[in-house]
Amino acid sequence: MTGKFKFRAVLAAAVVAVASAGALAPAEARTPPPGTNIVGGTTASTAQVPWMIALNNSRSSSPVGQYCGATLVKANKIVTAAHCMGQAMSTYTAIQGRDNLNSTTGGKTSKISKIWKDPLYGRAAGHDVAVLTLATPFTGVATLPLETSRAADAVGARPTTYGYGETEGTGPANRLQKVVVPVLGDAYCRSVYASYDYVANGEICAGYKAGGKDSCQGDSGGPLVLNGRLFGVVSWGIGCADAGNPGVYAEVASYAAALTTQINN
Ligand code: ARG
């Protein structure tokens, strides 16, 4: 187990180019090649989803710095994916209330003053969650509560995911997109991702068996929202929107106790 993860870390850069080929789960955070966000979605407005955060990074390969998503859960706390935290703390900027990342103005921005990554991330399957502290709190902005019940992860539930990532040509680049991705259930992902590390108590399997709509590269760390709560965090998939390869989301309820401790301190 440990050896496998070390192997992955060494290969991470190379795997960017061949995301569908390797046993890389979760994949490293990576950003869209030019011209190529959420796949099969529609344009969304941060006015409707004020807790949506663009987690930009100055070392991103994206010209506009697009890197990952996150969710505002307290005035000074955002939840994102652990695998988005591979860069130095000073290179990140959290942006709230900006629909179009091609613009450098609008909304609120903050640097990050503290990073908590789930200590089991990379040592056990799942655990792809992190809590970041904002140096400049987004005071007065609506926050999203965490889902705390694992029963929410039920086949047929219809959560929505949001992001500024890769659209594979199905939408404008760097603009907030949203898409409904029905819960397919743990058994389905355990089966289609048998050679990967899908974990039922810790991950949510969501999307379409036939493909077409999905989260994608650059959406990682962003929210999967159900019933007005943060249900999941965009984590990994093999390719994007391909038949038989749905999206995998960190299951917030599985980690709610640890996340809440971090959010409150
Ligand atoms: N690992 C990707 C990222 O870093 C997210 C991939 C989600 N993939 C999917 N097919 N749903 O942005």
C-alpha cells in the first residue's frame, strides 16, 4: 500500500498526460489545456451559489491561474480536496463571487493562512479532504453546512456539482459551470473501478452510466451539493464524462467529525 502511493507520487507529472492509463486515484490536481470545466453542464452564477470558491494557484498551467474548487463553510474556512494541496501555501488564492476567471476583478479574494489535510490521505483509500483557513475572512457571505448523514449517499439522489474546470469543449473555459450528477451507488463504482481504490465508506459514485455529464480536471476540491448541504468534494475519475467511468467524490459525512473539528478551531 505505502509503496504503491510512493510510486504514484513519482509518476504524478507524467500521468497528467495519460490520466486514463494509470492506476492513479485520486489523480493529481491539474488544469485544463487551453480550449479544452465541468463537461456537459450549464453556466452558473455565484450570486446563486455564494459559497462556491475558486481556489486559484500561481503555479497552475492555466493562464488565468485556475486550479481547483472549494466551498465556504465558515467566514474563514473552506473545504477542498487534499490532492489539491500539493503547492506551497503562499501560491494559493481563494476567490469568491467571481463567475468568470478570465476577469481579474469582482468578488472577494483571500490568501490562505493555514492548511489541514486529512492525515490519512495517501496512506489509505479515500480521505481526499482538506480544510483551509482564509487570511481575510469572507464575512457576510452565505456558507454551506456539511452533510453529516451517510444515509444521504443513496442511489437515485440528484446532487449538483460546480466548477471552473475542464469542459472538453462543451462550455466556455474558466466560467462557473454546474451539472446534476445522480448517485449511482457504491456497488457500481466498486465494480467499474475494481482496479482502483474506490472506498464505499468515504466516497460517492455519481454521474451517468452512459457518460456525457461529469466533473473534470480543475473541478477537484469543488462542491457536490444535495439538499442545501455539502454532500461531496470532487475527487477523481478516469477521463471525464466517459461511459462506465463516473465521477468519484469524497463523502463529506464520512469525514464530518474531523472536518467540523477543523472548521471550529
Ligand atoms: N482529479 C481532478 C482534478 O484534480 C478531478 C477529476 C474529476 N473527474 C471526473 N471524471 N469526475 O481536478
